[in-house]
Amino acid sequence: MNAFIFPGQGAQYLGMGQDLYDNFAESKKVFDKADSILGFAISKICFHGPAEELIRTANCQPAIFVTSIAAFKALSVKCPALNAIYMAGLSLGEYTALTASGALSFEDGLRLVASRAKFMHEAAAEKQGKMSSILGLNLDIIEKIAQESGAEIANLNCPGQVVISGSIEAVDKANVSALKQGAKRAVNLEVSGAFHSSLMQSASQKLSAVLSGIEIKKPLVPVISNVSASVCGSPEEIKHNLIKQLTGSVYWERSVRLMIKQGVKRFFEIGPGKVLRGLMRKIDPGVEVINISNREEIEKQAG
């Protein structure tokens, strides 16, 4: 059985989606529609950059969302018999999963992602913070370090990797403490703020206001929520989870293990990069991961 999974911020690369745009009418339609909705050429930023524009949160999140949906649409047309019993996405990727599953329209999904990115950028400017990945230390030790330093647990992505978030002072203090207590590494992430922490509270409130005017339907394919590591329920629960996701922890490893427990043997990582594939090797190297980001990978599935 299959699951479709979608990447989050950090999976981007210059030139992503160009191959899809050039070879699939469905993908071209997605990029053209996105340019029209956003009022600027997100397609050109994906294809040509410059890199410093692509990595900006306000551009990066819509760019990954659009590229992932463009890949999903092309795959759906070329491989109509290919289906999934679950969908999920890492952080930002949850919006892609909800759109691919039919819970959100493409237009609403893109507007939500663009708003989310804008609000996160604004929150980061209001309250400066950072994120760090702690490698090779038990979660219970990291939780204690976070409590003592004032940092917060942001992402539980895979065994041996915990991402913390918070003020610059708190994360720096936690990094030093983690290394002293045996962590292999403490790596500061190249992000603009303290995502998935209480410093995103203003972004969460603004997103809540936008979500109140968005229609969310019951997904046609069950979607796993980041904040609960369980199947999204009603449209109201989906809204609640998306709001909570900005300030809460992302339970990616637990989400993946749930899907595996329910019989998923093969994961299709749909969108740019291979970040989720790398995490999967550490979660369960026995499952298959197939990347879908360009014509060659899609046509291989089409046979």
C-alpha cells in the first residue's frame, strides 16, 4: 500500500519545477495559475531565482507548495491508477497534502500558504529567534535541556534528530548544554525565525483569522496531522491543527510510523528535494521511498 508525502521548507533548489513546466500541460497550468493568484511570477523564482529570493520564507513556502502540486497533478494524469491510503506533509507540506486530498482548493491552499509565510516572516521580525538540530541525544535529555534553557521542541523528525526553537539566547544556551551532555552535533538551521515555537504566536493568531474564511472539506484520502500524528478529522479539527502547528511541535516520525503500522510499504515523496527520503532511512530503512519531482521520475512510474 502507498502513501503520498510532501516536503516542507528547506527542500527547495534553484530550477525546481522547470522540467515539469516544460513537459506537462497540467504542471504548466499550475504554475501559470499560481502566478496569476499571487500577482507575481513565483514560477520565475522557482526556475531562475536568484537564490537569495527563493530562500526567503515569503517566496520559499509558496514555491515549494506550487512545485509539489505541479508534480502531483502530472503524476495523477500519467498514472491514474496510482493511489494512496494516506497523505501527509512535513510542516508546510501538510497544506500540500490537504490540497492534494481535496480538503482545500488549489486557490485557497496557495493563498493560505502565502499568508502563512508572510505571517511567519512578520513574527520572526517582531521576535528574533532561531532553530537548531540536535543530533545523537535522547529526547528526554533534550526535553530537560529545553526546559532549563527556555528553548522549545519544534520537530521530532527521525531517531537521533530533534529540532529545537526559540530565542537566540535560549537556543544558543541549549546547544552548548546539549554538546556538554553528549550530543554528536548541534547545527543551527538556515531559517529566518523560531518556527514551531511560542514566538510564532502572532502568526498563529493572524492565520486563524484567515482560516475562518476558508472552506475546508473532508479529505478524500486521509491526511495525517503534524501536531497530533493522527488522521485529521472534521474541517474544524483541520483548522485547529493548522493554527496549532505554527507554535507547536511537528511529530513527523510518529506520523510516518502510524502509516507504516497501518500497512504502508511504499512512500511517494512528491515535490522538490529528497529530505523526506533521508529521514525515512532513519525511521525505517525497510520501506520504499520513490521521489517524484521531474519528468523522468513520473514517466518511470507510468511505465
